[in-house]
Amino acid sequence: MQDPNEDTEWNDILRKKGILPPKEIPKEEEEEDVTLQQQSVDTNSVVLLKYIFKVKTYESMTLEELEENEDEFSEDDEAAIEMYRQKRLAEWKATQMKNVFGEMTEISGQDYIQEVNKAGEGIWVVLHLYKPGIPLCTLINQHLGSLARKFPQTKFLKSISTTCIANYPDRNLPTIFVYFEGEMKAQFIGPLVFGGMNLKVEELEWRLSESGAVKTDLEENPRKQIEDKLMSSIRGSLPARGGGGSEDEDD
């Protein structure tokens, strides 16, 4: 009798017809097949882990690092890398918009047109004309330096008055000009406007916010609080007026 496990054309026909049972796989071949399948799974797992690790690595890269490693990208992870590149680019643009300036810059008369009149679309400029040796000018430079750090989207400039405007009178110092897109929007001229050496940085911030140069988080004019306290102090020092005064007059 013919062996049903024999690998012949006739037995293959009988197996297809269902007359003979499927050919038995030798145990050694079965174990080899399982081993190959396991190796395939392990290989795919390694590839997947490498891919995940690569994406996580690129996710933490800066724009410059992404560009430097661009040649190492494969077609499989190009889409993911592009997503992270766009994310980094958006973050970079947002940072640049928030930190355009951030400090007060010294300019000369030659820089005036470029730095002030041609500052750019949507740019506010605060220009302080000063002279060394004038205490109030020094104080305002200190205050404006602090405000420049607080409001980096506004361009803060300072210039020695006579180097910016020839023969500019010292009696007009300190002077602050406020510009928007190259056009003057406000001006503060002379020591009386600033209230002298008692000027606080919050008061100057409020004045600039009224002109539109900065967007303050102050809820009310700090100067008003000082004036209210001063008036309360004056009223408290006045002699009381009432019935007692009338009695003294009758006596």
C-alpha cells in the first residue's frame, strides 16, 4: 500500500480532494518554522523600537539639529519628522514675536530715520532724549531699561539730545517721544511733566500705556494713589471745624 505521507503528485491530488488527510509536518520542520516566525517578530520589534527611539530623539531636537540630521531620515519617518519640524518652527516664530527687542538701545542722529521712522509695521518706539549729568534723565533711563525688559515687543531707544537733534535745549530734558509705524503719537517734554525725582517706574509705565506704546497690567494710575494719599494727609492736618468754633466766637 502506498504511503499517504509520501510526497507524490497522486497523493497531492488525493489531499486536495479530501480523500487523504493533510500531510504531516515533521516535528523538526515545525520547530524550524516557529523559530523563523519568532525571529521575524523579534526583527519587526527591533525595527519598531528603533523607529520610536528615532522619532523621540528628533522630537527633542532644535530646528538646526533637525536640518543637520536630515540625511539620516528614512521614508518611513519623514512625515513624523516634518511634523516635528513644523512644530519647532512655530515655537521659534512665537518666541521671536515675543522677544523682538527686550533692551534699550543707544542711537545717534544718523540712526534716527532707520530706527524710528522706518521701525516697521506694527512697531511702537519709545525714544528718550537725555544728557549725562542730569539726575532725572538718569532715573528715566533706568526706568525705561526695566520697561524694555518687561515689554520686549516695544522698541526702547535713547539718544543724547544734541547728537540726535542739533541745539536741542537742555531745559526740555528729559524728553520722551512715542512713535507708531514711524509717526509720532505722544511726547513728554521737560522735568515738570514727569513730576521730578519722585517718578516711579509704574507711573512711567502708565503714561506710556496711555499713549499705546505698551499694554500694562496695572489696573489704575499709580499717580492717582499717591495724590489720593496726599489729599487725605492734607485733610487730616487741617483743624476741625464744627460747633466748638461757634461757641468760641460767642465767648
